[in-house]
Amino acid sequence: MMSFPSQLPPSPMARAMRLAAVLTALAMLTASVLGIAYALKPFAEPEAEAGFPAGSVLRPAAASAEGTGLGATYGNGKIPLDELVRIGPGRYLASEAAAAFTELAVGLRRAGHEVQVNSAYRSLADQEGLIKRYGLLSEGGTAAAVGTSEHGLGISVDMTLSGEALRWMESHAARHGFGSTVAGEPWHWTYVGAR
């Protein structure tokens, strides 16, 4: 009588491959379940966005020109994050600038504009990375030299602004202490103090 391959007992190699396939599938299923559980896990600290504090991320405002004071104390791009205030996920400013920015963001939202901060405080390493990507401002690029950026003082934000939002900023930002301090960069706004 003739035997077909499907009727023969599996070889040890075939058994090992089936076992490896089953174990791989179980590992992938476990990783997927753990990934979903992690994604659904609530954060210990709420991710507040500027203008909508979740349990208020702001500390009381300190002395004027605090950003430059922190820069003088620690150095441009060397300010410890625990000396700054979080204005959104991964975005920090000096406390006085953060308080003013929160008020500015509330005004922007009330006027119907989205508030999207792309950059705030930058460390020296962050600034070096931008120089590599965009080139030095003095050489035709868009990044300030390491240790000279207003971002390194914790007083500047870069924002995505629609045309209408930019016009609102040009008309209202000064009331909140912010000014456009870099020519040709309508996205860059720096806390210059209340006027």
C-alpha cells in the first residue's frame, strides 16, 4: 500500500518547526496584549496642554526676566527641567514665561485658533541636533549657534500657526508679554515681559 506524505508521522525537524511557530505566535500575542494594556494605562501625571491645565502645572511667577536669570544661573541650554514648568507634553518654559504663555494660549483658543507648540526649552544637545538638520542661522540656515538660542533660556516657543492665528498673534501677543524676535521666523515667539 502506498503512503502519502500527509499520512506519515512528522519528522523531528517538522515537529521542531511547528513548535517554534506556535511559540512565536504566543510571544507575539503576549507582546500585543501587553502593548495594548500599556497604551490604555492612564498616565500618573495628566498631560496638560497650555491653556487647559489639568491639576494646574504652573507654579507662581517668579522675578521678571526669570528666563535670562535661569540662563545666567545654569547656562543657556543647561537649565534643569525641574526648574522649568511643563506647558504641554515634552514642552517646558521658565515659570513666568509659562504663566504668560498659558494666558496667551487661552486667548488663541477663545479666538478659535489651534495651539500647537513644536518647540520650547532646548538643551545644548537639542540645539546641536537642529544645527545639523537646518544649518546655522549665520550661514543661511535657521538654527542659532549652540548656547545662543532664546529657547535655551526657557523663554521661547515655536508654534504652528495658520494665517489667521498668526494675525491674531501679531495683534495680541504683546499683551501677554510675547514678541516675534527673529526676523523671517513667524513661528518663533519669545517672552519679553509684560508691557
